[in-house]
Amino acid sequence: MSTKHLLDPELHPLLDILPDMPMSADRLPGSRKMFLDMVNMGDPDENGVTREEVTIPGPEGAPDIRCLIYKPKDAKGKRPAFLHIHGGGYVVGLPEMSDEMNLRVCGQLGTVVLSVDYRLAPEHPIPAPLDDCYAGLAWLHKSAEELGIDRERIAIGGESAGGGLAAALGLKARDLAAYAVCHQQLVYPMLDDRTGTSDAPGDPLCGEFVWTRDSNQFGWTAYLGDAPRAAPQVPARADSLKGLPPTWILTAALDLFRDENIAYAQRLMADGVKSELHIYPAACHGFQMIPGTTLNKRYVADYMGALKRGLGVD
């Protein structure tokens, strides 16, 4: 059964850009090259920011981590910071994929943005990706004076697997209580390894486009390896979500992650976490990759507004 008739017509070009190509080990090199070829870097000067590649200390015994850091040119006083984590099913992707939005966040909100080039599975399964992201959060806190950052206004977020890693980072930061997080910004986050299995196939109207059940199971298997399927790496398996920072979640009506995103938002609210959930109709995974659509314009406005509130920007 095709669900194309349920997809916003403005998003149909996305199906040509990202055709149905289930992720697998033999296809992984080609998939990584495809995402690299799709990178479209913006102009820092047009946004009033600087963009620099930096290397920060990695976790103990692990390599240093490449990151992109964005800094506003005209910021005065203490400024907020946003740790961004790119998507890619835990197996593909790089910080440059989100350059245009990170330029916008930095320029319009006067926010330092650090985007982490974390190690990818299956070469580096858990705990490596999450450890790298935690190292990024630690570096922002430790470098706060140098960067002019307000340690009380550091947010975390990402898209898809990046959203899943951000949710996992929120849990780890809560449990270790060493580095504060003021806000979580989760865009159709990848939260539950059970989604797409025979035991949890989910709504048949979801998951036909871009990120499918087979791709999801490949991504989770590569990421988890032989490790137990448990929190924080699998956020949906956390016993409690109490004590997490205020959270904004956006998902799409035709996205494979829709129901796990809704369930996570419900759990956050039930555990007393200030939460906001948006479900975009007629949208699928990756919908915001098509510029100029009605949904893309709405997404940019909602995303920027939520992050502005979360960071306490006037």
C-alpha cells in the first residue's frame, strides 16, 4: 500500500532526492558519499557570524573530536549556547549537513553553536557516539569564560539520530549532574530500538519514505552492537524521565518515529517535564530538506521560536 497520496505534494521532490534505498552494510559507503555530496554550506558573513572547524578533547582514551563552532560577531555580554547533533541513523552524516540552520541560529539568536562530528556506527558502536556528544557538552561548560557563554543557558538538540543522541545526552547529563542543560530541541528523534520490529511494526501509514523499518533496524543494530538495549543510549527504555530539562519535540504524521515521539512526549509530561509537541500533517522524515515549501517555512519559524524561548533570548 502506497501512502504517497497522503504526502504533501510540495514534498514529492524529496522522494527523488532521497529515493527508497534501505540502509545496509554494503550500501553504507554509498550512503555516506550521498550525504556528503548533498552538503550545502551557507555564508557566515551574510548571517553576521564566524564559522570555524575546531578539535576538542575526546573522551578518556578516545580520539579528539572534530566540531564546527559558530559564533556571533556582534554579541555583547554573556550569550547562550546550543550543542547541535546531526542526524543520519547513527551510521551516516556530518555537521556540515546542518550548516544553514546553525548559521541562522547563531546569527538570529546571538547563540554560540557547537556541532559535533561524533564517531559513527558500526565502526564505533555505543558508547562512543554518546560519549563524544557528552565531551562536547563538557567542553562548552569548561570553555564558557573564553567563549562568553552563560553556563545556565546551554541547550542541546538534533534531528533524527541526532535528536535521539540529544535525548540520550539529556539523560546522561541529568544522571551525572556535572553539566547543566536548560532545554532540549528534538526534531523527529530516533528514540526506540523496538520501532519497526515484528513485535512493534507501528502504523502501516508511517515509514514508507526516506527512513524505513529496515533502515531503522540496521541503524539500531549497528549502533548498539552486542551491548544491552538500555537507557541512556535508548532513551525510550529509560525508567523515568523526571528531572529532564524543558523539551520541544517536533514529529511528522507520516514519519516512522511519529508514535515513539508522541509516547516520549506523553511520558515527559507525565513525569512533570515542561514539554511541547508538534505534529506536522502530510509530512515525512526529512521534510524540511525541501526549501520554500509551506511546511519548511512553518518549521523554521517554529524551530527558531522554540529555541529562542528555551535559551531565554529576548
